[in-house]
Amino acid sequence: MESQIHYQVNVCGGDFQHVRECFQQWKKEPLVYRKDRRMFEGQNEVRILSDHTFPDPEQARNALEQACRPHDLYALAAEVHDDSRNLWIVMAAYEE
């Protein structure tokens, strides 16, 4: 049976220090679809994907999917700034 890659994603606003704080809180929360597992389980930290700020969430999500690897020990965060908001998308990849 071929393994599939799944992604865990969450979103918050603020600066990157706030992203780190949110990440530590998220790690304590159970997954909605698997109560026996925690969000971002196995990820020790969150890192910034790049200095690039994305103009919309879809572009940021695509870039994160390209960069995240199932065996990484960290999650990646991409900053999005469009006309109405500034936010961070945080993602990690898992193989199942």
C-alpha cells in the first residue's frame, strides 16, 4: 500500500513571536479527527518559510506544501498580507 502525505495547518495573526506562542499552544490540542493525537505532533518548532510575504493564502499554502516534508522535525510558517489582513499559515507534513 502506498503511503500518502497529509498536512496539518493552522492560522494566526500577529508577528512571528506570536506565531511561536500559538504553535506551542496548538501542540497541546488534540486533532479534531483523531482525538488520540496532538496537533503538530513530532514537530519541535516552527520556522519561517522565507522572507517572501504572499499576496493570498492559496499561494502561501501551495508554497508550504512544496516545502514541507514528512520527516521534518519542524513546521513551516508563511506570511500572508492581502488588502484586508495580515496572517501566518503554519503547516507540517505527515506520512500515513
